[in-house]
Amino acid sequence: MNVNPLKALRVSKYQIPPHHLIPNTSIQHHPLLIYHSAFPSSTSASAIESHLHSIGVVTPQWRYTMYSTTHFHSSSHEVLAISNGKAKLCFGGEENPKNVTPVVEKGDVIVVPAGVGHRLLEDMEGEFEMVGSYPTGKQWDMCYGRQEEKEKIEGIRELEWFDRDPIYGQEGPVLDIS
């Protein structure tokens, strides 16, 4: 499976402050990462899944769009590989003045640290699809920034960060986050 060379990869990194009960990157301070064009645009969802399995850091669990309601995960980090289309997303919460609203497209990969709120703002071409993956052995949950989720949010402190990059293996952007 071909991925675009690491030395040519453009990566965007974002620290997003908490907003209301959405912790964003404030607990572990791992940035939201966007790997622009990590996969060639001709790469199918099946090929992305095969590549992720071969690296062995995350396990693909679904193919779908992104929910249009802000949510986050307290029990796992998330890797989203864009397998079709182009979309404008929101990270950090719509009302957060320091949110991030990138346009992502087929071939991009987003590493979403646990606690970072995210949602779909606009499917720009129709049929926007991602391969959603989580660190092997981890189960994801759904949180919405509600008062009753405070205990779950505290659990983010205990989550381990990646020891290998989910796309590139022994080297890669998740290992160079300082």
C-alpha cells in the first residue's frame, strides 16, 4: 500500500482550549493533527483499512460520515481517514471562539485526541465518508459535554498516547508532538 512519503507530508497541529464541558486538548495536551494527503486520492476505503491493519496501531471499526452534533470520546483517541469526498468540520465546539474549522478531503487523516469535540459542518460534495479507527483494544464512547459526563472526562488523563504512528509506523507526526 502506498502512502505519500513522510518527508513530503504536510501536517497541521492545533491545541484547542476547553469550552464549557468539552475538554478539547486541555487534559493531555496532545494536539489535533491533520495529515494532509497522507493517502493518494485514488486510495479506496478497503485499501486504507488494509494499510491500517498492516501497521497494527489502530483497528478500523466503521465507514461513515461525521455526526452533525458536537461529540467527543473519553475512552479512546480516534483516527479518521477520509475515504471519500470533501467536508468542512468543526473541532472544539461551534461556540468556542478558538475552534478549528478545516476543510478536509479524500486522502487526509485526522488524529483526534480523546476529549476533542468534533462535528460535521458541511458535506461539500455529497457522500463524505471516513474510515474510523481506534487504538487496538480500545472501545470508544460518545460524550456531549454534559454535567453527568465529568467522571468519564477525568478518565482521559489515564489514556496512553500512541507509541507508533497509525499511518507511518515507527516514525511519524504523532511521535513528534512537542
